Amino acid sequence: MPIRFYVDADMLGLGKILASVRSDVTYPGDPGGPGAGGEARPPCPLEPGVKDPSWIPVTAAEGWIAITRDRHLRHRPDERRAILEHGARVVRLEAREALNKWGQLEIVVYAWRRIEDQLIDLPGPWVYVATRTGIRRESLEP
């Protein structure tokens, strides 16, 4: 299965957990290897520490949905511009609920089916916010 999801470095622990059980998830610095079901997962082209304006175009070009908890993406001009110009697709975990790996995992597991059913084929640019109770589209207006 090809990579479909990228977990941002702000949640590296979550990225490693998800990549261990899903072969369609990657994270910065992911060396690749066997994924779930024995499928090979390619190495991630992004390294830890890559800044948002740099990873956003890469994930958009790959067609990946990026998962982050960065609540400032739409307020920072460079990040917002990168999302809009490159047609990025971003799911942002509600930061107040995603303070640790358990909170992040809880939100992702709850929202995963909705993300796959509603967002996987939805062209960007967009940002959706995932919480413990659902997902909602976030305005890209500053």
C-alpha cells in the first residue's frame, strides 16, 4: 500500500506508533521497513527538524494527508501560503486534547474512519480539525 499519511515531527512518537501498525503512514526520519501485514514501507524523504513551509509542499506533492497538532498553521503567513499554493491536505489534532501520545492516539483512532471515509479523496487545499468527538473543517482565512 502506498503512503497516504504523514505525521508531523511535532508528534513523532505518534508517527512511530501508527507506522508500526499501518504501512500507509510515515513520519520525518522514518527509515522505512516492514509495515503492517509485512508490506514494505519506503523511507520518508523528510528529516526531523524540517520546518513547516518545507514539509507542506512535499506532502502535498506526494498526495499525503499531513497530521499535525500545530494550531498556528493558518495564522503564520508562510505556512498558510504553502497550504494554499500547494493544495495541501492537513488534519490538525486539537492541541488542548493532544498534549501527550495517549491523547494524540485517542483522537486519531476515533477520527480515523471519518478521515478515510470523508477526506482521503477530497482535493486540497484544506485543514480539518480532529477532536475526541469528530472532525470539522477549519477556515484558511488569517
